Amino acid sequence: MDYIFSDKISSLQPSAIREILKASSVPGMIALAAGNPAPDSFPIDAIKEISQDIFENHPIEALQYGVTEGYPALIKRVTDWLHTSKKIGKDTDSVIITSGAQQVMDLTTKVLCNEGDVVIAETPSFIGSLNCFRAYNVKLRGVSLEDDGINIEELEKALKEEPKAKFIYVIPNFQNPSGITMSVEKRKAVYNLACKYNKIILEDNPYGDTRVAGEDLPSIKSFDEEGRVIYAGTFSKVMAPGIRVGYVLGPSAVVAKMTVGKQTSDVHTPMFNQMLVEKWMANYDIDEHIAKIKDCYRERLNFLCKRIDEELGGIVKYVRPEGGLFVWCDLPENIDMIEFCNNAIKRNVAVVPGTAFVVNDDDKFNAIRLNFTTPTIEAMDKGLKILGEVAAEMNKR
Amino acid sequence: MDYIFSDKISSLQPSAIREILKASSVPGMIALAAGNPAPDSFPIDAIKEISQDIFENHPIEALQYGVTEGYPALIKRVTDWLHTSKKIGKDTDSVIITSGAQQVMDLTTKVLCNEGDVVIAETPSFIGSLNCFRAYNVKLRGVSLEDDGINIEELEKALKEEPKAKFIYVIPNFQNPSGITMSVEKRKAVYNLACKYNKIILEDNPYGDTRVAGEDLPSIKSFDEEGRVIYAGTFSKVMAPGIRVGYVLGPSAVVAKMTVGKQTSDVHTPMFNQMLVEKWMANYDIDEHIAKIKDCYRERLNFLCKRIDEELGGIVKYVRPEGGLFVWCDLPENIDMIEFCNNAIKRNVAVVPGTAFVVNDDDKFNAIRLNFTTPTIEAMDKGLKILGEVAAEMNKR
């Protein structure tokens, strides 16, 4: 039969970018295009011990249905941890556990947006979130990024021009893909604009605990007096992504609706996975583990930047990120991004072209995103050498 | 601030039924309202062994990001198992792994339905699926059930009257909540009507492997020559529900879109959980395990029916199910369902009122749903004695 699909799913078209991403998983490819945390950052020994304990002592609880909100002990632990280590969360806020932070984007859009509503986002931004918003048939309005975060004047213009905007989506720490960190002043300004225009903010902070330079900045949620900020977090980068455990801290009324929305999506996040995280938080030193991840990531980031400087120094421009997983490099006008990516793939190096992260249809990014947590140091070394050669060849013409 | 929620989430209102369900989780309550598989059916020893093996020998694979489609070895195993044991799946079909079967309902609606489209469903039907459809702002059209399944004339009338119907949702085996099994003739008739009116069928089969009497019947998917049937399955009832591993077998073009939809929902189902199921299927005797579950469920179902006959024999009517988790009892006119449920709760017995499963706004069910897999035999015994007393008192008036 001929299948007719919904408008929302039809809007998510496969594209040239997907082909490049697909190519990046070919064996032998140097995966600078990936976005995986470094596997040596996973607390494998702890997980092994905890899982034995769970199946030995609490098998029924780990295997039976749970409530949609999440494993109560984990909710409490996350709530307390956000309160003490991040200074966020009031009596009027609630936490629920989600199937990765991706589900927070999904549930936020589900409960706040009708079709035709608008979501305002930094451009470029994380493709997974953008496609999630698009899958609800909302219109995206992009606001450009400066070296210290979102352009505030442009944001206010967007808020004025988009009365149907339901929320502002931002990644304040080491933004994906740009690597940019929003300054404290801009965090406050974004919050104040949300108050002025009566909007909600979706603050996505997957990378916050991977800071390798500079000082931690207060989250936008920490300024939230009016119950306008939904804060999305995840254990993907501090523990392991394959377990798919994230969380949301938001105004209780909104989180209650998200719970209703989650029930119809996947009933609840797997119990074993939630118990694993809870027992890890309870019985192991997370701060020590995070410090180890930071050491590992600092070394890798420094190495990547050194190699960019050596091989692409006169050619690309980048803002050195203070954490996260990515470095975003602007290419000069005479080097076409797609051609560059294709040339790199031919020589077994995969990088993501900037177009993958476009919000507005007319955004132009002549840039590439490089990841420093998936490939080995040796692979990065070799990969950058090849990128340098590709750029030099293209730059000559 | 005052929150304004989306129309779709606002349509899912809390109700009197939820209060009854909430009351059913109070400690000391006899939980005939629940829908949990029996915990003694979980293969705990196997799961313990497998999890040790996974974290010992394949920790990175279990903890790193996976692809949206699912763990390739599990996809292959499920595909083969459906092919050999259920005789379903063609070259033009594909399987992906989902976060429980609930996600199959979600993804099917996501890829097929625009707002205002129609889903045709048996009435009564599973509240989790109905609310999932409602969360996409689709209109539900209910078709009544007879003792051998959906009313075929009524289904054709609905298909004629609802040109915007996108799919027909059915649970052919031991339907939730009615316990009814659709006859082979009706399965063929439903398929033929789908062909005649050019519709898709969503065949939900969570309970198929819990048959305790009678003979297995071919699924609707087994008749699918035209690529019209999406088949949803789960490991919740044969292995454990808390792991949240389900799957869909459907036309490849539809499943490809579901994959795109899943990527924006939760990226992928947790890797450890998928590997657990895969290794269980590979190294343990599933058929033997299923046979054990059937023995356990047969004993419980027989006991519940015996006690219904003894305590409510002259009062309620029911069709004895051949599997599943539930028995659906019609109350006489003079006993009001909600009053009955409230009276039972006052005496610490929780049952679900039939209204919870209503599809059309004007459907009237004066009935209750009883579960026989969650409470112990002793609790069922005591629970039915109390229900008998409640019914006798109400019947007198």
C-alpha cells in the first residue's frame, strides 16, 4: 500500500548531512563527527558491583513496573544533589526521572506547544532538540550566538515578533555545537526577558559537569523566582549514556503535566537503570568521579586545540570551549563546508558540517564541529593532520 | 506565573477513576485493580547471571550510546523468533526495539496521524493506549466488542463514516480489559476491511504468550499480504516489565519513519536492557519459561473464576478469558459500578471500574475489571469474599 505519513514526521527529512553522519560510522573512519562520551569515563567497576547487589537483594523492585514519576529514592537524591551542588530547586519545583534528557525536550514541547506555536532557540543548536521540536509541528525561530552566548537584542526582537513563542531553548554551558558558554550577565538578561514577555525557558545542561577551565557559572534556573525555568539534566555525561537516565527540575504544575505526558510515551524509565544511578549516587563519590572525567576531557580538549592550531591555524577560527565535547571551527569563505566534509570522508575522517545545526532556513554556517571525547588521542592526531591537508589543498584554489 | 498548556495535554484530565486507582496503591489494599505480571514469573536467576556477564565482558557496549533502531543482535533475534514461533514477518517488514510496547502506540500515532484524524478502537480498550492516542489530538471512534471480538458490522460502519480514520487499534488476544479473544474469522474480516477501506491496523499483542486454555490463533499480521499491519510486542509479560523492552514488526517504510520519531523521543532504548533480553533469548529456554508462566497464570485464573462463581455467581456475568491478566465482570443494572468500587475500597479491596476503558463519550459500561496476577491467592480469596458481601448488600436494596 501507499503510506501517508503525518505532517510532523514528514517535516523531518533525511538529508545530505545524514549521509555524512552515516559515513562516519563506517569501520576505520576517524570519528571526529561523533558525540559519545569517552568510554574510559564510565564507572564500570561501580556499576558491576551495584548491579550484582540489585539483582541479589532487590530483584522484584528492579524488574516490576514502577511509577511514571520515577524511582522515589532517585528523585529524592537528584533533588537534594541539585539543591546542594547547583543551588537550584524550590518548594514550588518538582523533579521527575526521564528516559534521557532528550525526553525532557519531548515532554516540554508536548505539554506547552500546540501546532503552529513557536520555539525560540540559539542558532546553531543541538539537532536532536531541534528535530524534537519540529516533530510537534512548531515553528523554530533562531537567535544568533556571540562569543559570550545568545544575542540579547536579537532575542528581544524575536520575543516581540513571535507572540506565539511558548518557550526559549538554551544550552548555557559549552553549547552544542558551538562550545560557547553564556556569560552570567546574559543568563540574567535571558531570565529577565522571559519575565518581561511572560515566557518559559527550557535550560538544557547536559555538559555542565564537564567544565575543564574557568569557573562554574550559576544556571538560569538559579535566578528563577517566578517558576519560569525548566531545567533538563542527564547522567549520560557523568555516568553513562547507554543507561538512558535523565531528569527534569521544573515548576511542579508543569512537571505534573509532563508526568501525564510521559505515561502515554513510555510509562516509566526502566527501574533497574534508575536504581543503578541511585545506588551510585548513594554509595560512591560522584564528585571524585566527575573530577576524573574533567582530567580526562581537559587533556583531550587541550590536545585537539593544539592540533587545530598546528594544522588549521591560519585557516579556521574557533572559540576555545571551557568544557563539553565539541570544538566548532569556522571555515574561511573560500572553503565550502560540505565539500570539505566530503573530502575529509574520502580520506577516512568524519566531521559534522555546520548546516546540521541550523535553526532558521536562511542561516548560513560555513563551519565544522569536531568531537574530542570519542576518538583516541592517536586518532585525533592523525585526523587533524588529514584535515590540515584537506584544508590546505582547498585553500590554495 | 500562570501556565497555559497544550490542547493535547489538557485533554487528558485527571478523573474519579484516577482517584480509585490511587487508592488501590495504599498499603494493605487488596490489589485486584493492578495490572502487574506476577513477580514469581520473572527469570531472576537468569537475569542475575546475564547481567554479571554483560558488565564483565561487554561493559562499554552496554553503557555507550546505541543506534535508535535497537541493539542489532536483539533485532535479529526478535525477527527470527517472530518468524519461527509466530509465522510473521516478510522481506518487506522490519523490526525495531522500543521502550516498552507503549512506545509502539506512541510512534504509530506520531507517524500516521495529524491532529483531528481518527483512530478506531475496540470499546472498552486499554486506557494507556487510548490516552496515548488522545495525546496526539486525534478523535477516537469506539467499536463494541462481542464475545468473539470486535463487532464487524459496526467496524465497517465506522470505516464508512470516518474517512479520516488512519488506523484500527485492536488487542486480539485476551483483550484488556475485557479478556475477550478475537476469533480467526473476525481477524480475517478485520484485515479484509482494512484492505477494502485502505487502512492500517495496529495489532497490540502484549498477552499472546500467556494463553492458559484453548489453542493459539494466527495473528492478524500473519494475513498481511499488503503491508497494512503494525504488530506491537513486549517482553513485559514473558520476562519483566520494569526493563521496558518492547518491539514493533511492521512495513519497513512505516518502521523507518517510526525510527525517526523515536530518535526525537528518547534516542534509543537502554543498551544494557536490550542486551539482557538478547542474551536471555540466546542462552535460556524461553519456551520452557513461558510454559512455567502459563502454569502459574492458569492456576491463578482458575482460582479467581472459582471464587467469582462462589461469591458473585448469581450477580455478575463474565466471559472466561483464555489468557491475559484480567477478568471483566458485568454488574447488574441495580448495582452502580462507581458506588460498588467505592464500597469495595472502603473495605480495602481495589477493583477498576469499567468507565476507565471507555472509548466513546457515550459508552456505558456497568462493569469491573479484576486482575489475577498481582495479588496472592490468599489475597484474592479474601478480596472476592469481600466483593461478594459488597455486592450482596447492594443487590438487596
